[in-house]
Amino acid sequence: MAKITNFKDQPNLPQLEEEVLKFWQADHTFEKSIENRDTKNSYVFYDGPPFATGTPHYGHIVASTMKDIVPRYWTMKGKRVERKWGWDCHGLPIENIAEKEMGIKQKKEIEALGVDKFNEICRSKVLSYVDQWEVLINRLGRWADMKNAYKTMDLSFMESVWWVFKQLWDNGLIYQSHRSMHICPRCETTLSQSEVAEGYKDITDISVMVEFKLLDPSKLIDTSDQVFVLAWTTTPWTLPGNFLLAINPEQDYVLFSASEVGKMYIAMQERMTEVAKEGEYKVVKQFKGSQLVGLSYQPLFPYFADTKNAFRVVAGDFVTGEDGTGVVHIAPGFGQDDYNLGKLENVKLIQHVGYNGRFTDQVTDFVGLEVKPKDHHQDTDIEIIKYLAKNDQLWSKKKIVHSYPHCWRCETPLLNYATSSWFVNVSKIKPEMLKNAKNINWIPEHIKEGRFGNWLEGAKDWSISRQRFWASVMPIWQCQCGEQKVYGDVKELEKDSGQTITDLHKHIVDKLVVDCPKCGQKMQRVPDVIDTWFDSGSMPYAQAHYPFENKNWFESNFPAEFIAEGVDQTRAWFYYLHVIASGIKQSHAFKNVIVNGIVLAQDGKKMSKRLLNYPDPALIVNQYGADSLRVYLASSPVMKAENLNFMEKEVADVRRKVFLIWWNVFSFYKQFADQEVGVEKPALIPENILDRWLVDGVEQLTLDVSQALDDYDLVKASRMLMDFVDVLSTWYLRLSRERIKAEDNQQVSQVLGFAIYRLAVLFAPFAPFFAEVIHHNLIDDQTSIHLTDWPALVDKKTIDSNLVKQMFLVKQIVEAGRTQRAQASMKLRQPLQSLTVNSNEDRITEELVTLISQEVNVKTVIWQKAEIFSVSLDFKLTSQLEREGQAREVIRTIQDLRKQLKLNQAQLVNVILPSWPEEWSEEIKSRTNAKELIMGETVSLTLVD
């Protein structure tokens, strides 16, 4: 980029950034930053792949900021940091887009269309927004190899996914089982534990208490009345599938009568105040729940009345008195407790709802109804309730608000449905996972034992099979004789199938048959595909096509040094990386991880394209600069897994308080400092105390920022840098301006140049554009600051820590003194007699006391030992102090006039004044370059020839 010649004007930061981008591209700076580092000194960073099915949002920008800062830092530290981009190409997000475009509502429509056609449509949609991603990522200044990006749909990636699957299989960690799981009835597929956890929403449902008529009440009591067991459910749609009632055998139950003659009811004693209103029932008998076990009841619905071993009261240790009636209605096809109890009681599994979430043909009164419609989720429950009421089986109904799981992609209410699935046996490796997790450094630290640790403790076996289409597929071939074979590489399958394989997607490999090694019959592939999170968890191996390529490199660089994503990934990508690494490598997959929070709109609501409640990221970058946005995010709580309400004003504040102030410092340096002395650290200790303090302060800043970045604490590091910009401008430069403007300014020039450039080097990972601008206009416009090495760290003992500490105290004192002056409306030009400091620190050096006197404009500084720090000014003015203050006002007035007349410092003038303190005449003339002070009615200047 061209060097800047005019430093007086405010910079157009976005324009400068565009010029830096052009330089990086022409110079191939990113590529050089990798090539000039030793391959044997790698720093491995895993980049979680995003979907390219939409434009990037602020969540992606936060992640990209983290993923650029850390690699830039370690590159400058001498590491080779390859940054391979990736695209997530599989799964429901892509399928849903294809379905929407084609108007597909149900899974059977895809099967009618043909899986091959559907998958090719999905393939065509995968990279729809790649161009927009490349533009924004580049504009943000993030360096990533997007040209050679891996894609999860590539043959090489999918082959490594198969290898991972085979490793888990060989380690005895893959099994098939039938159990109750959450399914999405619209997508018609199972979901994993983490996917279910993503979609919980508070909704209003209808809970009911239902009357189940006992067929043999005489076993409990001698009565001619009808006896009903009351059971409670929040899912009325499951009632046609009821086959058992569960009670707690250890709890007390009561038989009670109510207002209706000839009827009695059973419920847990503990729940009676909720079951029946006070005073409207009478307890007839009390007994233990065990006495109910074995009683038979009449089915609510006639559809499955002949089912063996059904419609009985049984014991269930999971039944409590926390809610409902203390009696649980059991539908074995829906819910794990129900499924287990039905199996224990030898009740045939009958499901009155299909995989598509609709009542089966056997449920004649409700055939085809969706049990949990997406937009009207109560409708079917209402129909069931009407049926119960009509048949005098409804005790009560009540609206409740509860948290209910929804599909994380299509937002359809999920069903807890008994079905078959393939699982990773997480339970078997959980001890190893917990052990490995201890070796991971989390930022923020509380995630380790909190959100991530708790999720690990409660981890269940991972359902990895999906009944969908566009994904990696299960590499299992089965024979009717029971033989199974798992493929972990393409060559083996090519050999067994006799086919050349260039694609591993479902519509291709489902056509491949192999001979059974046991009986010689044809083996067919298991039709399921694999959970796309398995792709994500396999990413470390698959991006390198391990073990088929890059074997030595991978094994020398696993686990990764660093990863970063949002807090939601603690139960997703972070977790699945950890499961797979523990399963095949007995290791953790990453050493350090930064977890970011969520970026919300300014009002705290979720950002919404529909509501337009947030500024377009591109507009923010084009108005304030990418550096301003990056530093704003890096210094915010979002980098500590906390939510951030995005404030455009705060981005503008970063631009003003950091980059424009920094620019002003740099501008002053370029205009007045001696450019020939360079920007190296002074070899000799500077004479001036401010210079000594700044040099030591810069070295201390280098140590502190380095430590923060070593600890992956981006917030701490960025805030220290931001604070230093302020200190450099409002403290050092303000106090050193006259020395820098002086003719003999070599030493102060070198100190200021050293500070400016070191600050640019330290800021380079956070603000890569501005740092480059400094480098090009201070060092060399043909090289890059990002190809320089991180500053060598000095021995802490060489830093005058006492001076750094005392200068901080001086700054506090000055700020407090100036604040008191402002509050008392006492101008700074008016000298005061004294300032008193109460501090538990010993009195500072006389040089610093003099500095305080000058900055607060007092004659003396009184130092008193005290536990509590305070500063107080003596505001009593003697006539002598008043006249000195008047003299300073006169000097200021004359200097302002000289500026208005655009006089240079050497031009001699005569000054006409109404009055001035006579004893200050010589001082006034000396300070204003005046030959004579002349009495007159108004203030004016005349040039002296």
C-alpha cells in the first residue's frame, strides 16, 4: 500500500483496510506466514466447519475473530499454523432447504422422487453462499485457506469417517438396540441427545386426569360401586396406546368417594389435595400401593383390547408423588420408562402412532391425525379429550406450561418413540472420557466442570443412525444369515463389490452388494445414514484424510492445540470430538478451547433477519472498520461464554477511543519526532523519568499480553492493549509534547517510536489492518508486520516495577486532583498552594512529585501515610496566587491570538492589553515571544519588523 503523506487529517479506516487487503493479496502474506515456519514446529488448530446455506452472521464473526487472533499470535511466536477452512455439507439443514424448494412435505415424497435425484439436489445446494462467506471472512481480516477447504461430502473426508466408524466397531463400541428415543415425525428420523437438548421450548399443553375402570374391585374392597384408578398425563395422544398403569408399591394410596353416587376412585394419598377439591371427597380406605398390583382394568379405547398381559396395575419404582395422581399411565411405545416396564411385564410392543407421527389405521376414530401438529400442537389432544369426556372417562383437564423438545431444524414437536437404532457405547468409555477431560484447558474455566463436565457426567449412549438421505452412510453390510461386515476404507469395498467407487453417498453405495464370507449369499448395506455430528467429531482425521494420507504429520500433531466455538457446542462439536477421540485414541482431541457466548440484538432479543433488529455486519465493517469490530468483540464478555447485546455505538467508541487516538499519537510522532533515530528499544536507560517509565511500561505490557494470550484470555489481553493506547496518549504524550517538539528530541523520539511500534506488534493479532498501516508507514511498505516475530520477553527483574507502580499512583493522584478542580470550577491555569495525598504507599520520588505539582498546578505536595487513599486540594487563594493565575490567563489569551493569526513561533510581536500583573511582565513576554506589553482597551497583537 502507498505510504501516507498527510497525517493531520483523520484516517478513513475502512479505506485503509481495503488497501491493506490488496497488499496482502499481492504479497501472498498469508501464505508466507505459513511457508516461512518450520513444518516440524506446527501449531494445530481445528476449525469447526459452518454450513454455507446462509450468509454469515455475528455468531460466525465472533468465532472468526477468535480463530484469527490465536493463530496470528502463535504464528508470530514462530509456529507453523495451517488454517484449513471446512464446509459442513450434510444433514437436515441441507435436506430441509431442498425440501422447501421442491415443496416436499413428507419423507415418502422423497422416496417417490428417488433418493438419487434428491441427493443430487442437496449436493447442488450445499455451497450456495460460499462467495458471500469468502467476501466477509476476507474483509474481516481473517486468514484461512478457503481455496483448499475440506468438504464433508468429499470422498476423502467420507472415507476417513468410515475409518473412524470401523475403529469404534473394532473396539466394541458400536451396537444396535431397540429403545425409546426422540424422533422428529416430520423428518422421520431419530435424534441424538445433544440434538434434542438444542430444541426445548416452553409450550402450553393440556394435562388430563383419566378414569380407568377396575374389572375386579372385589380384590380390593367389598362394594357394589364401580371403582376407578385415576392416572395423569401431559400427552393425551398417547392414551390410545395405554397398556399398563404403574404405581409405587411403597407409597400410601386411598380409595375415596366423590359427588357422583356409585363411583369410587383411587389415587396416591400424597396427591389428594391436587386430585380432588378439599371437602368434596371422602376417604373410604387407605392401603399400600402393593395391594393394587395385579388388578385389571378396562381399556380406555377398544383398539388393542385383546393384547396379552396388558391392562393391569403394575409396580414402577419411578412413580413419585411429585405430580399427577401418583399413578402413571404406561404406553410402552413412548418413553423409556414405559418401554422398559412393558418389556418387563411381557407386553407386546404395539405402537398406535407411526414413525410419521400419525395415528395408524388401527386407531379407527382418529386415523391419520398428526398427534403433535407443528402449528396446532393441542388439536389432537383436544380430540382425544372430547372422546374421553363423551365416554365418561375424563376426571379433569388443565392447561400447563412445560418445556417440550422440538426438532432443532424444522421445529416440529418431537415424539419419544420406541425404535431401533445404532449406538456408540458412550457408557463403556465414560471413565476414559472423564479422565481425558481433565487435560483440557477451558476459557472460561467454569465450563470445564460446569456445562461440559456436567454433560459428560450425564452422557448417554449416542444414537448415530438416521433414517435420512444426504449424509455419510453406515458402512455396515448385513446378510440374512446374521453375518455383518464393516468397511473402513474404499479399496476393500471396491475389491469385494467389484466396482470402482468415486462417491460414498446413499444413492451410490446402496446399489453395491458383496458376497457373504460365511454363507456366500448377497449382503446388503444397512439403509441408515450416520448422524452428521459423527462427521463433525471425525473432522480431525477426515480433514487430513487420515490414515490414508498425512499419517506421520497427524500422529505428531494430535491432539490439537486449540479450538473455539459457541457455548452450544459444549454439548455438540466439543463433545463429539471428545467421544470419538476417547473411543479410538484414548485421548482428548484438543488441549485448549475458547467458548463464546451469543450475540443478541441491542434490546437483548435474538437477532432476526425478519425483524431487522441488528445492523448488517458488512455495513458496520464499511463504516467503522473491521479492526473496530474485532477489538469490540475480543474485549467483550462474549469471549467468556456470556451473551452480548450488540451495540453499534460501542463499535464506534472503539474506533474513536482506540484507533483515532492511536492515530493522533502516530500523527504527532510523524510531524514532530526525529525519524532518523529509529524505533528500536533504547540501548541506554533514558534520562527523563517519563521515558524510563514508558520503556518499562511497554516491556511490562509485553509480558502481560503474552501471558494472557498464552492463557487464551483474549479479553484480558485486548483490554490491556486498549488501556495502553489511552495512557500513551493522555498521559505520556500530553506530558511530553514540548520535549518532542524541541530541537534536541532524539531520545524522546526513539522512546515514543519504540512504544508506538511495539504497540502495533502486540495489537497485530487483534487489529491486523491498523498494525499493518503503522508498520508500512514506520518501518517498510514492502514487508508485513505479520511476518515479524513476537517481541522477545525481557527478564522481569530488569523492569523498574517500582517506577511502573509509582507512575500508576501518580496518574491516580493527578486524575483525582483534576477532578476536584473541575468540581470546584477552578481552572487548571490557576495555581493552588497545596495538594495533600493520603496513601499507604511511601512517598514517591521527587521527580514524580514535581510531575504531580505541574499537572495539578500546585506549589507543594504534602504526603501523609494512611490506610485509605484520598487526595485533597487547598482551594484558598492568596493575592499572589491570584495574580499568578491572572498571568497564566493572559499568556493563554495571547497564545490563542497568535494561533488565530497563524503566526509561527519565531515571529516577534508587541502585545496590547487592558491589564496584567506587573511582576509577571517578563514571564509573559518570554512565553509569548513578545517585545513589549502595551496598555490598551482591548487585547491585540502587532508584528515587530
